[in-house]
Amino acid sequence: MTDQPDTKSESKHDKFLRLSEARLERAVHHILLLENLAGPGYEHFDDEGQKVVDGMQDAVDKVAKAFGIEPYVPPAPGAALTIGTDDEAEDEPAPPAVPTAAAAPAEPFPNEQEDLILLRVGSEIDLAIREIEAGRGLEARAVLMRLMTA
């Protein structure tokens, strides 16, 4: 007897859930491998890094379109971050502006290791927020789960 699921009697939704979870995990893994190329063991020009990011964004936009989801459009610099529908944004006043790092003096980090950890965690949280804003809850969950287990 095998541990393989009985795919003949599997519903289309169950098949979607099974395959999407496995494929998303592999996709996130390979994206993280691309992230490694930005590390100190490699050398690249800015335009080459941008090509990698643009290629990934094009693929994500294509998948979003296939699911009938609007592609992610980053907010304009300085725009307030909102999560929810446009209708909700009209009903509630905008949150007060958060002071920027330039407004308050930055405190030094105790050591370089903590600095690197904070940089990594911050970028992961930013990615999760962007996934939530774009309506991609599964992707946001994967990012946050990876962050919690790191």
C-alpha cells in the first residue's frame, strides 16, 4: 500500500489545494535561491538585478491575471499604506503620517549580526504586506511562515 493520495476520486478543488501548496512551496524556494545571488558571493550590476526582479514580477502578474486578480502596483512614494477595499478606504479617515527615519536619529545596532537580521526580517514583512495588499493571502502566509521558522 502506498502513501500516495487517491487522485482518481479527488475533487477538482482538493487537487487544486494539493498542487497549489506544493507548487507554491517550490516557487518560494526557487525565489529564495535567486535572492542568494544578491549576496556577497556574487557580483552583478544594478540593471541585471532589476532584470531578475522584473522577470519574477512579470511571472507573478501573469499568474494574477490567470486567477482574475489585479497585478500588484506599488503605492506612490510617500503614499499611506492601506489594507482593504477601496470602499473601506473612503469610509475611514487616513491614518496619521508616521515619522520617517530621517525625522528621528537612528540608534546604532549593537552588532552587525543584529543589523543583518533586522534587514532580512524587514524585507520579509514588507513582502508579506505587499502580498496581502494584492489579495494573495496564501503567498503572504508562506512568507510569514518562512519568517517564523527561520
